[in-house]
Amino acid sequence: MCRNIKPLFNFEPPASEEEIQAAALQFVRKISGFTAPSKANEEVFHKAVEEVAAAAGTLLKELVTHAEPKNREVEKERARIRNEKRFGPREVPIPENRTLV
């Protein structure tokens, strides 16, 4: 689950509230062991997600660096290359009713 949490600091544009919320949700899922909480745990689960998101948002706003902001597209391409080295080239399946041109 936590493999989905990506670094959010020092990007241009800065991390969005949605990205921070998604990272908080993944973190709470990981430490609780729940993908989706039961009705009995739903309220405390969602409260934890909100608190983690608030703490992460504060952290990202208050961190300082002298490094140039990272470009999201460049970082995405670097990750793709790392994955290709690790797992091999990604093969895109061709639907049976389609032909290559």
C-alpha cells in the first residue's frame, strides 16, 4: 500500500490538497491494516485521515530548501525508466479484434 505514497515536497506546482489527502489515506490504510474500515471504525478512520492530511499539509508548507523545484513530468519519466530497468519493458496488450497498422 505505501508504495503508492510519493514524495510531495519541492515540486512545481506544489502538491495539491488531493495529493496530500491521497497520501494520508494510504498511510492510514497501511498502519491500520484496513483498506476500508468497518462501520464501527469508520469515524475514527476518517478522523485519522484528516489529521494526517493536516499534519502533512503543515509539514509541506513549513519545510524549506535551497534546491530548485522538481518538475513532475521529469520525475514521472525517471520513475518509468527505473521501473523498466527493474521489471522490463511494459508490453501493451493488443485487443483481439484490433490489428496493428
